[in-house]
Amino acid sequence: VHTVQRSKSKVKWRWITIGTATFGGISYYIYFQFQPADQPKVANKSTVTLYRKMPLKMMSRAWGTINNLELPVVLRRPLIGLYVWMFDCKLNEAADPDLRNYKNLGEFFRRTLKPGVRTVNADHDLTSPADGRILHYGICKNGILEQVKGVTYSLKGFLGPLTWRGDIDDVNNLSDEEYHQKLKLKPGHELYHCVVYLAPGDYHRFHSASDWKISYRRHFPGDLLSVSPGIARWIEGLFNFNERVVYAGTWKHGFFSYTAVGATNVGSIRIYCDEELTTNHRDHGDRNNVRDACIIEGTEMGKSFQKGDMFGEFNLG
Amino acid sequence: STIVLIFEAPRNFEFKVQTGQKVSYGQPLGY
């Protein structure tokens, strides 16, 4: 009887601890989601560790499962309509503006647009890959990128070894500057970057940003932290923590890479030419277990992409 | 979710957007 009582007490305390930690974590997360845009404070290491310990991948998978259940037709308009109202979705741009025709929120989230509502600019080399907001852009100096002004992340951590150049060195032994030099840019060239943030109500399919060709895919299972501008100002190296799929290749000026970075509740990335890719899957195990794929010439992924070509989509989950 | 583009371009490459600007797909980012 004594043993049973003691084990019951242990279970009770364990649940109190888990409950308190989860509540505290979620409160902290919500607080920072709604921080003003000019919040300059960067989180310390222990806060980042605590944030990364939260079961965000599991929560996202549960969210994806719920939102893939087929809703009764009578509930579709009020439930999906609430999401449309909350996030100011432009329903008039959707290929199908009738909410009753979407089986669930997941299907609405990956909606297509009416033909002709977007024009792909023909005069410029680089066009926006998605509907969203420019989080940051600029030149990459000495292998360091800026996710927002003054908050950085490392290029070698983001892309990993330069396998597509036949270079399989352990990047941990290289400095950021050495890694940058190994990219071997053409004389008179620089390395640029641009980050486009997709907010919840935005159209969540994405397109080719230029005329280019893929030569390598690398999938980092990683975490699913929020990538909202407030969190990007708060967590240094945010994009190196998150689950992402890097496609590296070439365009008319040399090296070109296109990366889809997942986020809390939006960790399910689908790339139309890459059927083998699965993201936010429990079988991936360790978040550091990187999955690479060489692209074979002549396959669907090895073809050349044109500016504006449909490339992939983010899904709830 | 986020899309990150990292690319090589000549030194005179110029962005046509500003930080915080809303963009639509197909809109020019730079030349």
C-alpha cells in the first residue's frame, strides 16, 4: 500500500511539473509572438534551450491531423470563415472563393489562386517566390547572414557541407570565412540573400524565384520554432534550428539556393518535383539526422525551372 | 513559414524591395 501511494504521488507530481512547464513555455511563446517589431532583445542560451525543448513538432503534427479531418459542409463556412476573418485572407483571389468546397482548413491553407491575379515580372532576374513580407535582405559577409538587422546566423550551419561542389569536408572544422571562400564565387561577384516571411493568412504555395537548375537537395529535420518577425529578432540562429529543405543549384550568375523553412504548425513542406521528401515525420528521429539527395540529370527534379513555376507548398502539420 | 534565397550575383546587383515590404509572388526582387 505504501509503494502504491508513493508511486501515485510521484505520478501526480510529474503531471504537475509537466503541466506547469508546458503552461509556462506556451505563455512565454505567446508573449514573444506579440512583441513589438522593434524589440531588440536577443534570448540567452538557456532560454533558447528551453524553447527548443517544447514539444512543438508533436503539437504541429497533432494540429495537422486535426485540420485534415473532413468537416461537415454546414461547419465549413463558419470555421474556415473564422480563420479568413482572423488572418484577413484575400478570398477574392482564391481560385475557389466558396468555403463550402474546402473539406477542411488544411485544404484551404494550400489553396490555389485565380489565374491571372499575379504577374511574373519578365524584366528582372529575380522575382518573389511567394506572397509574404520581406524579413531581411542584403550581402552575406564572411559566411554570416542576417535574419533581421543585427541578428545573425551562419551560412555553413544553414547550408551544410558543399557536397554539390564535391566538397564533403566536415564544416565544423571550417571557420565561417573559410566556408564562404569555398563557395568559390566568380571574380566581381558577391553572395546575396533575401528572406520572405509568409504570415498565417497568406497564400502558402511557393514558386521558382528565377530561371535555375537544382543539383542537390538537403533536408534538415530540425525544430519547428516560430519564424514570425518577433521571434526572428529574439532567437539568434533561428533558421539554423528549424526544419528546412535546401535546394542548391545554379542560375545565370552562378550559385543559387532556395530553402523552404518550416515553422510551428506549418512543418509539412511539399515540393512538387521531389516525391521522396517527407517533413515533420516522427520516423525521422534525431533532429540532427540530415537527409541528402543528389539530383539526377533528366529527372523531374533535375529539369530547369523557369521564373514563376509552381515549386511547392507549406501545409498545416 | 519562410523562404530563404541565397545566391551569387555581380557586385552591382540591386534589390528592388525594402525590409518589411509586402510582396506578391512574381514581383521583382532585384536586378
